[in-house]
Amino acid sequence: MKNELKNTLTGREYEFFIFVVKGFTTTKIANDLALKSNTISTIKKNVYNKLVTNSDIELFKLAY
């Protein structure tokens, strides 16, 4: 599944995915990546759409 995710997501989206799976909040991710929270929210929406998910819990399930 890991390679499939890397092929489906952009580099930034995959980076976001890893942060979410580690339990980071949107604010923490934004701070760590030096991006605005709105940008992270957009990335989150794109990841959800590409992976056909609706929550961070579903992302976590995909990771494991």
C-alpha cells in the first residue's frame, strides 16, 4: 500500500499523510512545514479526495 500511496499522492500530500498518521494536528503540520493552516486544509481535502476517505481515522487505517 505504501508504494501505491506514493504513486497516488504528490510529494507534499504524502508528507501530509505521514504527519496525520503520526497524530499531528493541522496547526502542528502547518508550523512544521512553514505553511498556512488554510494550505494544509486544502492539502487535506485533496488527500481525502484522492484516497476516497472522509477522516483522519480512515487515513490511519490505510497506513496500517
